Amino acid sequence: MKNTILTVAVITSFAAFGQAKDNFLQQQAYAEVQRVASQIDVVQNNLSDLQSRVARLERGSGDNSLKQEIATLRNEVAELKRRLESQRGEIVKDLTGRISKIQQAQAPAPAPAPKPVVIGPHREYIVKSGDTLSLISEAFGCPVKKIKEMNGLKKDSLRVGQKLMLPKE
């Protein structure tokens, strides 16, 4: 009885740990998104500020120093745009990787392939192109349900070269 209680306690602890780990990873990803979003906001604000300065200068006089200032500001705007696009790309790449890791951590283990259940005398049949369970059933005089049961099949689909166990009746 003590072993059973201990086993249940250990299993419950592992389940709680797994859920806490998933929650922690999600919180980390959310915090990172918030941090990067605030950086992007700063860059966008700088870009808007520079664009308004350029527009204001373009409306001003045509003197050479202003033209130089406009050219400098245009270069700064172009650089900010490049940085913004680069940061967006890095964010997408980073978040895609994090989401993939979280999904892999949460994905259930694949179910083991069903094992054939062969009861009594049987023969082997290798599936050929064009074969279906109903054609094989008719040819060997055994129900489709029996063939599926003997071979652990859940669906009716077959592959060329697949080995099937058929009853010898």
C-alpha cells in the first residue's frame, strides 16, 4: 500500500513538474516577445521622428546645408528601416524555434504500431499493385474484418510489398 501511494505521489510530481516547465517556457517566450516589441516601438518612433524632420526640412529653404541635412536624415531613415526589417526577421526565426520546442515538449509519444494477432494456421500474402482488402478477401475467402484483425490494421489502406497474414481455411 505504501509503495502504491509513493508511486502515485511520484507520478503526480512529474506531471506537475512537466506542466510547470511548459508554463515557464511560455512565460519566457511571452517576456521575450514583449521586450522585442518594445525595441521595435523605439525604432519605429525614431523612424517617424526622422521622417517628420525630413519633411519639415524639405518644406524649408533650398540652401546647401539643409540639403546636406536632408541627405543625412534620409540615410538614417534607410538604416533604421534596414534594422527594423532585420529585427523582425530575427524575431520570427526565434519565436518559430521556441514554439517548435514547446510543441515538441508537449507532443505525446507516438503510439506503438499494432502487432499482428495471428491465431491458428495462416499463410503469408505480399500485397501487389492494385490489391485492396476486399479483393484479397474475395480471393482467399475470408472476411476483411478477419484480415484487419490478424494484421493489426486500423485502416483499409495497403502498401505494395506489405506482408499480410491470411487464415488457412
